[in-house]
Amino acid sequence: MTRLSSAILIAGLLSATVWAQPTLEPRQTQLEAEKALAGKVFNYQYSNGAELRVQFHADSMSWEGVAGPLKDMRGTNGGLRLSRIAENIYFGTWLTDEGGEDSVVYNLDDMTVFAHVLGGQQNTVFQIDGTIGCFGSESECDAPNTLPMSRDERRAIWARNNPSRRDLFGEQDDDLAAEITALLASYERSVNEMDLELAEEVWSQDSFVSFIHPCGHEQGWENVMGRFYLGTMAPLPSRHLRLRDIDVYRLTEDSAWAEFYWDFDATLPDGSPIQTSGRETQIFKRENGAWQIQNVHYSGMPTQAEGEGY
């Protein structure tokens, strides 16, 4: 999506009275906006609870989240362009260092803010609005903290603030997805072939490893190997685990997690067949350049039967 198309989306949020204003040349509207907003601070709250402090500079803007999903996050975004649309109504766009773009209208008459946010490589766009609590100088409004914060730091804070949301940045991390999918294929093979050497490569060897499953709760790799692989899987004459519908999420540069469903066909020691399905979450960390499983938690499929699922 181009900056022009973002502007067109924003235009729909403006009242008809705005467009009744005299037409101004683009350079004139830019100069007027820069003069009115340079160094100024906005404090506003979006309808999703995100409370922001924003300050405009010559060609960039700084922001800090003080409440809601962006709490404790901050950054400085370049590519700032400002225009005056009408008296006390300004339009701004800027680029994010996550590959997205924000397009925002500030209406200082009724102290409202409207935004279209273009996020990351997936080009997902969402619309949001809110109210401006303060507009003025640094002495009048709370200015954002401008200390640098890395992208990984923001990702980690986002994950902490929003455990049920996939990704602040709307990105598809193809490299990560490929690496974790390959790791899960090795995990799948270690179970199907009872390959303990491969399992040792797949699993982290530290003492914080854990594995919660219907038959128990194992802590440490030795217990995972002894009770899950040797105690539960090895006695089955045949077994076939298939993973499907895998979603991968990055937490930091060296940590990630995945959700997926699984199907399991096996033969019990008495020769009778079994077939089960379920859901699973795995947490991974990267050590010495290699991804390994740190934690696993799996359970059966959802149930809506009366008296079950509690």
C-alpha cells in the first residue's frame, strides 16, 4: 500500500466540512503543519486502551506507550510528512522500523485522533480512533521517553503485554517458520522412529526443560526421555505422529513458540489399534545457533459435551 492510498483511507474519516475549506498548495499545507506541530507533544488514548505520548521533530516522530497493549514500548520513526487539512486539523504519515506505515489525522477542534496503521510485510491495515487528552509544549504535556529501544526489546514487551496476540508488526517471518517447522519434523521423527540420538538434538539439555502431557509432567531432559520416550512411546509396537496446522511466533531473536494440532495412530502392546488427536504448544530457544525445544504442553481436542471441559 502506498502513502497515497493510506491517505485516501484516512480521508473517509473526515467530516464534509473539512473539504469545504479553501484549497491550499501541498507545500503550503506542509509548511503550515510543520510550523504548528514542530516540537509539540500529543497525549492521546486509542479505543483499544493504548495510551501514547507522541512528539514531532523535523523529519521524525518519537512515541512512548504508557498504558494498554503498547505499555513500556517506545521508538522513533522516520519519514515524517505533515499537512494541514483545515483549521486545527492535521494529517501525518511516518514509516515504522518494522516495515509498516502510520497515517493519522489529528482534529484539535474536538480533540480526536483517527489512524490507519499498515503493518509489516503482510500489508495488513487496521483502523482505530481515540481522544486527545493534551496538546502543547513539553511543559504543558508529558513528552515521550526518547531513550533508544531495540526491535527485539519491543517484541518481548509486546509479547508480555499481549500474550494472545500474534505479532505487533504483522510480519510473516518465513525464515523462522522454516527453521521451526524443520525442528518439529525432527521431533516428529524422533517419536515415530524412537530415535533417542535425534531426540537429544531436538531437546534442550538444561534443567528447565518441561513436558506436560496427559500421562504426567516431566522436568529435565532425562525425565522426558525416560518417562515419555522410553516409558510411554517405546512399548508401542508401532506409532505414527503427524503434526498439522502449525503457527510459529517469534518472541525475541533467540526465543519462539508454536501452536499446532496433531494426530497419532499406534498399536498397543496387546495388538489393539488406537487413534487420538490433540493440540500442542511448544516453546523454543536458540543455543549456539540451533533451535531446541524448551517446553511442551499438549492436551486433547476441544470438547463441548455437557459436564466436560472444566
